[in-house]
Amino acid sequence: MAKPDDRSDNVEKLQDAIQDTIENFREGQDYLSEHADEISGEEEAQIEAKNQRRLHSIQGFREEVKDEADNAKE
């Protein structure tokens, strides 16, 4: 028997994910700022690409929060 779909804490979980992703983004930016002259161009490009993916994820999370909030109103 499948568990019932409990979405009551989805917004909270999504907001936690947003905060974690923002923190990881900032850590990546800080790392680049602090170690730019010590890392290879390849490593720098990898970190920048990862941060771009993080920004995309944050946008997606925010859209999901909006969807969840809209569904909660119904």
C-alpha cells in the first residue's frame, strides 16, 4: 500500500534547499576570490559552471515554492 502524499512541508523543504544552494554558491564564489591565482583555469571553469548550475537550481526551487503556494490556496 502506498503512503499518502503529504505535501504539507514541501515549501519548508524547498526553502531549506534554496538556502543550502545559496550558501554553496557563495562558498564557491569566495573560493574563487581567495584562490584565483592558485588554481588552474580548468578548476576555475568547473567552479564557475557549478555555480551557474546552482543559480539555475535556485530559480527552479523558487518556481516550485510558488507552485506549492498556489496549490495550497486551492
